Amino acid sequence: MIRYFNPKCATVYVLILLFNSNALFAHGELTARINEKTSQISKDPQNSNLYYARGFLYQQHEEYKKALKDYSKAKKLGYNNKVIYYRIAETQKVIGNYNKAMEAVDSYFEIDSSDIKIHKIKAQILVNQKKHKEALNSYDFVLKNTIDLRPDNIIEYCNIVLAINPNNFSDALNTIEFGLEKIGPQSFVLLDKKIEYLSALGETDKVLEQYNIFIENSERKENWYYKKAVFLSEINRKQEANIALQQAKMAIQILNPRFQQTPTIKKLTTKINELEKSFKK
């Protein structure tokens, strides 16, 4: 008996195989490079640079104990570049040895206290230690001195603010505004967070204004209409929510037919229909 072959399943299997193949290739390549460094070390066992290089390869390969052992050996042999303390801090943070990670940070600070990345990892370690106020001070340095701020920097800072006080959405919102000013007003990641914080503060009109800005400035509007409908539904403005749902439907209808058949749009259509049905109950 010939079983039905689903081409969609075949696509999924191919993607899984490709992902696994790439992961295996990456690890295989690292293993080859580790072996190469090991061979070099056997010929030049007093070379601190080789131990540092192999330690970093072990770190990338997620063999953290071996990485730390090589970093320690590199230091004993005289490796004195500040980067080794950053790598040790990274590795100790990953395996949960936060006190050891902080010792490495302190050693880095003795060499260079103005490097942004060491302040950032210090803040992350302090967060893991539940020392959020100290973490905020460290991350404050990052925000003030980073030239090319990214949205994740801003959001990480906001998360620390809210860890100190889960209701302090005002300061979190101020941080988002700072990020939008520095990064640019088109950062949808930050604008999405802005909506979240405005909603938490009960600033209904500002939330709706933000959704309208999204809709006006986006080529693909269907998802923003749906999100606006969800928000209106949550604040019990069902008639306006229904209008937003109809606008979402129209936005989908004018899409190229092949886009209408994508899993994402089909899933969105289902959610639109479910929300619309809930209004009739």
C-alpha cells in the first residue's frame, strides 16, 4: 500500500535536516580548529596565545570547563590582554558562577574601566544575582556611552527598571522614548513596547494614537488593525473593535492571492474570525 506523501511535511523535514546539518557543520568545524590548536600547543607548550585561542574555541563549542582551564593556563604563561577577563566573565556567567564572573569583571576594570561591553556584562551578572539597583547603575553607563544603541539595549534596561518595581512603567516608558530619540522613531520593537507600557499606565488614547501611527506608516496593515481590535475589545469598545476587524479583513483581501494563502495570514484570519464571533455571544 502506497502511503500519501505530504509535500508540506517534506519541506519541514528538509528544513530540520538543513538546520541540524548546519549546526553539526559548525560544531565539526570548531572541533577541527580545536584539534589544530591542540597540535600547535604540543609543539609550543609555553605559548600563552595558543591557550587563549583554544580556550575561546572551547567556549564557542560550549565546553566551558575546558575553556576556563585554558584561560587559566594562558594567564599563568603571561597572557595579559584584557579580553581574557571578558571571556572568563562570559563563561562563568553562562555556567552560573556569578561571583567568579564578577572577579573577572573587576580584573578587567583594573585595566580599562571605560569599555562599554564590560559595563554591560557586569549589569547582566548583577541581574542574575538579583542586585537590580546596582545593575541599573552599570547599564546606565551603557546607555549614555554607546554610540550605536540597539533596541535590545533599551529593552534590557527597561526590564531592570521593572524588576526593581514592576509598576514603574513611567520610567520604563521614559527609557523607550530615549531609545526612540537615539535609534529613530521607526523602531517597531520599541514602539511595540511603548504601546505595552502606555496600556499598563491606562493611557488609552495614546495607545490608539500609536496604533494609528503604525497603520499609517506600514505597507502591511492587517496585523496592526487586528492588534488594535484586540486592544479595543479589551477596553470594552466592541463597536470600534469590530470596525478595526473589518479593516483587517479588507487589508488581507487586497493582498496578492499567494500571500493570502501563507500560514501566517491563514492563522491571522482565524484569529480575526474568532474575535469577531466573540462579539456575537
